[in-house]
Amino acid sequence: MQEPQIENNTNPTEVQTIAPNVFQRLLGDWRIKFGLIGSAIGLAVLGLFLLLFFWNHTVAGMGMRSWASSAGAAPIECMIKDTNNDGYVSCSAMLKGQVVPLECGSSLFNIGCRVNYGAAAAPQVRSQNR
């Protein structure tokens, strides 16, 4: 009986590289890296712009809610910006059925409100019938 012969193959076998996973292939492309970094920078700039744009409104709103809770009033709303650059934002609150015009500070060092008597409605005066 003959013994089975073992083939001795001297030809080198080809080495197949393992394909990198999808995530590595995506991040290998410079255009995708550039797009991701550009998007992150763009979102950071947009967020900073929105924070700075609404900063006066946010701080004045905190002051208006604080004033309204101490005065027993209902806060209504504040303007977006300080239009005359005096450090105060125009706000309003409802006190005993009347709208009270307020000027609320737009700085963290000046949180609070003051009543704007120049814009407040004149008090009711009894008519004198003679």
C-alpha cells in the first residue's frame, strides 16, 4: 500500500490585508475630517453669537422675574436688547390688573428692576362735580 503524498507547495501564498472598519475608512478621508472640524467650529461660533445676542434679554428677564415675585406681580416680557445703551432693558409686569413698565438691568452686576414712572399710566383722579 502506498502512503499518501503530501504536496509541498513552495509558491508563497498571497497575504490578504484585513479591510479597516467603516469608521476608520471614513476618517481616513481628509474631506470628511475637514467637514467635521469646520462644522464644529461653525456651531461654536453660532452658539457664541446667540449667547452674546440674547445676553441682555436673559439677564433682564432674571431681574424682571425677581422683581415680580417680590412685588406680587406677574412678569410679562422683556425687550431683546438695550436700545438706548443706558444699561437697562425695557420690561413689563402685571400688578393688580395694570401693566407696570419696568427698566431691568442688563448686567450681572446690576440684576434688578426699577419702575419707569415716565412711561407709567397716570393715576386716576376723581373728577370734581360742582
